[in-house]
Amino acid sequence: VRLMKLVQHPNVVRLYEVIDTASKLYLILELADGGDLYDYIMKHEQGLSEALAQKYF
């Protein structure tokens, strides 16, 4: 978890804080607007172009 808090990359959701209580674990993450890759692919019948896939991966 300590290492995850140090990762700063435009394609990785940032972990800001971890709160561990007696009964729950809370992860405070960066807001990731716009859905996930699966949702994007399902909305576009043609899927991802090679150029766009390279941008994401």
C-alpha cells in the first residue's frame, strides 16, 4: 500500500489515503471520470483502433 501511494502516472488511478477501522477498510482514490475500458468498447461496435489502444496501453 505504501508503494501504491507513491505511484503517479496519468493512466493509473492514484491512491491518496487508506483508513483501516476495526470492521472496514477504506481506500481514498482519485476520481476516474468517464467509465472503464469495457464500457467504452461496448459503446463502440468497432472497438478500439490500434492507435487508440496504443494510447491506453
